[in-house]
Amino acid sequence: MSDDLPISGLLDCAQRLLSGEIAPHLDPDRRYLALMIGSAMRMAARQAEQGERLAGAHAALLDLTGGDAVALCEAIRGGASDADPRAHGLLWADAALRTSVTKPSALSRVERGIAGLPDEPGRG
């Protein structure tokens, strides 16, 4: 159903309602909890928005070691991919995408592009 609001949009609306309409009427301790819940809702919305990109970045990293996550971790820890520009790029993309979920304001302009976000932090 193309007319349905995506889950990220629903979470965004709920978070704005919680933060703007409900939280201001709560005592300070409960306001803090409501705002923390709202922050978690926004992260869940961003994760839903970035789901395909996150999965693609993860799959690309696993392809470096034939799909073996343990081998990938060992290769990274052992420095086997330190001089590999492809591995570096894939790790950077994965980190940018994960940061776009947890704290997009921490991303540089280049990293925002890698994560598929607009150049300006307030617009994504």
C-alpha cells in the first residue's frame, strides 16, 4: 500500500508528539524519561530508513572474507586489511551508516554523503 506512512514516519510523528505535547507537562524526572524514549524512537526510525543500506554495507564487508564474520573480525584485528583500500572504504561506509542511526550530527559532509543523507544536518 503506497499510501501508508512508512514506519519511520510513524515513529517520527510519535516522537514529535511525545516531545512537544506530552513531555512539557511532566515533572522533570518523567520529562527526562519521555525525552529519552523519544530519542530511542528517533533512532529506530533512522534505522528503519537506513535498513537496506545497513544490510548492504554489512553484506559487502562479509564478502571480503567469503561471508565469515569471525574471519572478518580476525582479519581486521590482525591488520590483514590495513593496506586494502576496498576494505577501508567498506569499513568507513559501514561506520558512517551506523553513525547515521545513532548520532547523525556527528557525521562530516563526506560521511553524510556516504550514508545517503542530505548535506545539511537539519534536513535528514
